[in-house]
Amino acid sequence: MTISRSMALKLISALVLFGAWEIAGWVPVSYAFPTFLESMSALIRMALDGSLFVAYAETLKPLIVGIAISGTIGIAIGIWIGLSNWFDWLFSPIFIVMQSAPLAALIPLLVMVYGIGLTSKVFVVCIMAMPVIVLNTAGAVRNTPTNLIEMGTAFLATRFEVITRIIVPSASPVIFSGLRLGVSAGFIGAILAELKITPTGVGDIITFSRSIADYASMYAAIFSIIVLAVIFLNLLEKLEIYLFEGNVRGYASD
Amino acid sequence: MAMPQIKEAVAPAEPDIAVSTRNISKNYGDVEALKDLSLEFPRGQLTSLLGPSGCGKTTLLKIIAGLLEPTSGEVEVDGKAVTGPGEDRAFVFQDFALLPWASVLRNVAFGLELRGVAKSEREARAAKYINDVGLGGFENAFPHELSGGMRQRVGLARALSVDSQVLLMDEPFSAVDEQTRRKFQEDLLELVAVENKTFIFVTHSIEEAVYVSDQIAILLPRPSRVSEIIRPAGLRDKDVDNIRRDSEYLDIVDRIWASLRNYVE
Ligand SMILES: Nc1ncnc2c1ncn2[C@@H]1O[C@H](COP(=O)(O)OP(=O)(O)OP(=O)(O)O)[C@@H](O)[C@H]1O
Ligand SMILES: [Mg+2]
């Protein structure tokens, strides 16, 4: 009942958004702004001739590798930073700087060191995704309710059990919100890398179709990446519910 | 018409001491919570710690549990010095300390889980204690779906399920309603009677302390010492249902109130 209702709400908000887009295309807001239907037909055309999938095969490589690295290493470092003041002192500044660094300025440096291949692009994704994952995880770990840790200790949990059965599950809502932000940032990073390093994949579609004024294709590519990001974030939410059901249902308020 | 409580008439000259605290002091920075507190807890009996809020009852209980280091002094359980938490002690927390992401069943079984008891066995044992505290049917509920009193019972069941010799209970009935509270007090008396466990019980309620205790230690406000030990010995042999009408019961309640009222503004 509630599921179908939230589904309906989502559908309505999508319809409103697409309707507004369509109308803005008719007005037109700018001669470079296609209508929603034009963009969708360009999307279908690219899907049918396969160029969209070829592009995604290219774009997903640095994206997936980068997000996997940022997720695993980021959470591990974050837990470590949250547990140890010493690590906090050593590593936190790096990620704080990384988070606020102007990425565009770093790209030429990366290219100089790692070339224009996959490595540089993975780096860009990581630089975008990792800091928020690390910092969120560390903060959540540090804020584990002390009464739960005390309870674990009283019932004879080892330090390792305290970490795996109390600290990590208790931090998981914030870790997951860091992951969501990190994944979104990673998507931005992947496209940015393709726009700024070498035009490949979806970045290539965007650059190329803009250069030939095929704005419908350009918006179709942008639209598709947003849809993909939303799907990915939804999958992440499913994973979180699967892993920590009680947490997602809400915290006890006492 | 209730059955009289049967209790063996043992009056050993030297009571068997399960837990003893010697010259415990505890400072939190500049705050002196406990000062030179010594107290002995006879085996198989229930000792209440009674005192005004903030006088250090939780602190003392956590020191006995091995969760806090005393600034000075020592705790012995069965003659062995306490250096940390142990299998011989289980704790009921004042703030429940339940895992919000775990079901009632997993919360109750958590102590057993940490002791490496196999899943099917620990869940069977947990289910038994869930029933005992009156939460049957709520095994799969999550803590946020329970009332305060129900959460407290989950914490109680968790402590009972590990079957420790010493039960440290920090205001275990504070969040339950008056009817349930009375029921629990009776259950507790029965538990003390049938199990040879040592109960250390923190409470704010003078009536509750007198009703359930073999021994009541009255603590004075910070820095806390034991000001008086009262043993309502005569009450323990009486019929549970009549205790509250007993003149000895009323006398002791009055006496404790007389010595505590000086500390209430
Ligand atoms: N972690 C801490 N840091 C600093 N001071 C503390 C800490 N824990 C307790 N105290 C202080 O020690 C004193 C005793 O606290 P404690 O929690 O033991 O009291 P209590 O008798 O259990 O009170 P209540 O009946 O309200 O639960 C209080 O004055 C409190 O301010
Ligand atoms: Mg307390």
C-alpha cells in the first residue's frame, strides 16, 4: 500500500519534471535546449544503433573501478581514522584538502604523472568520491554511542567483535549516506574525466554532439547518466535495507 | 490466600561473601563520585543500593562489572580481584543499551552470541527468557517499536540469559508501569529464592528496596560512602502478599526516609 503510494508519487514528480522540460523546449528557453521528446528519441536512436552501449562500456570502467576502490578503501580508512586519534591526525587533513581541492586544477597534474589512460580517470573518480566516504565513516565511527560499546564489553565482546558487531552496524546509516554522496560525486568525476582528459564514452558523446550542434543527443547522454546514477543509488539503498533492516526502520528514540 | 515462602533457616555466623568492594574511590576529573566505599554482598542474596540521584550508584555498579577502573580500592568476586568484565557477572543497564538494528531475539541472545553459543541454542534460550519477562510474541520486533518498559525487559532478559552468578541491575524497573513493577518485584523475590545468585540492585524507591532486599546499603551524596546498612531480615520469611502491610516493613521504610530526607532539598 505505502510502497505503491510512494511509487505513484515518484511517477507524478517525474511526469511534472518531464512535462516542464518539454514545455521549456517548446518555448524555447534557448535554441540549444531540445524538448524532452526530441531528447528521448535521440536516446532511443543511440540505444538502437548501439553507440550508447559502446560509450557506457568505456565510461563505466573508471567509474566502477573508482567507486569500488573509494568504497572499500574509503570505508576501511574511515573506520581506522574514527578509531584512532593518531590516524585521525595523520590522514584526516589529506581528505579534507582533497574534498576542497579544485579538481580541474589537479587534472593536468594527474595527466602528467599517469598519462591519459584509465589510471588518471580512476584517480579523478576517487578524488571526487573518496573524501566524503572517508570523512562520513570516520565521523560515524567516532560517534558510536558509548553505552553500546560498554554493553558489548560487559558481555565480553573482544575489541574486534565490538568493531564488527557494534561500531560498524551503528555507523552504517551515516556510512551509507557517505557512500551515496560518494557515488554521486564519482559519477560527476567520471564524466568530468572524460570531458577534461580525453573524450571517451559518454563524455565523447557529449563533446561530439555539442560540436555538431546535435543538442538532442547531448541532452540524451546527460539524461542517461543521471538515470544510471539514480538506479545505482536505489540499488545501494536496497543493499542497506538488506544488511541493516532495523537501522533503516529508524532509531529507537529514548 | 498465597503460599508461604519456604526458606531454609540458615544463620551462618560468617555469611558467604560473593562480591566485596574495598575502599573504593572514584574521581571523574575533579568530581569525587565515590570515596572510600567498602561493602560486602552476601552470596544468594539481594543487596540494594539506595541513594539520591547522582550519588554514584551506577558508578559503583560499573566498577563491580569491571567496566570502570576505580581510582583506588579493589573489587573481589569469589575472592578473585576484578580486572575487567567476566562471565560471572551480567549487567542490566539503566539506559537499556539495546542494539537498534537488531530484533528483540538477537538483542536478548547477544550476550550468548558473544560467548560463542551456537545460533539455534542461543535463540532457544533467548526465547525462553523473552517469555519469562512477558515479551512473548515480540521476538522479531525492533527496539524502536517497543515502549520504554518493554525495552527495559529486553535488557533484563539479555542479562538473565547468560546465567551469570552475579546480576548487576541498574534501576531495572524504572521504566515499567506500577502494575508490571509489582509483578517484577514478586518475580525477582522468587528468582532470588530459587536461584543461588547474587543480586546487586540499584533503585530510587525506598519501598522497592525494602520489599525486595535482603540487605539495603544507603549511600550518601557525593562523595559517596555507605552511610547505613539495613537488613530487613524478618521480612524475608513473610508471605510476599502481606509484606506491604507488615509493621516491620513500614517501620523500615520510615527509618530510611528519615535518614534520607536530610539530603532532599
Ligand atoms: N563519565 C563521567 N564523567 C564525569 N562525571 C561523571 C561521569 N559519570 C558520572 N559522573 C558523575 O559522577 C556522579 C555519580 O554518577 P552516577 O551515574 O554513578 O550516579 P547515580 O547514583 O547512578 O545517579 P542516578 O540515580 O541518577 O542514575 C554524578 O555526579 C555524575 O555527574
Ligand atoms: Mg544511575
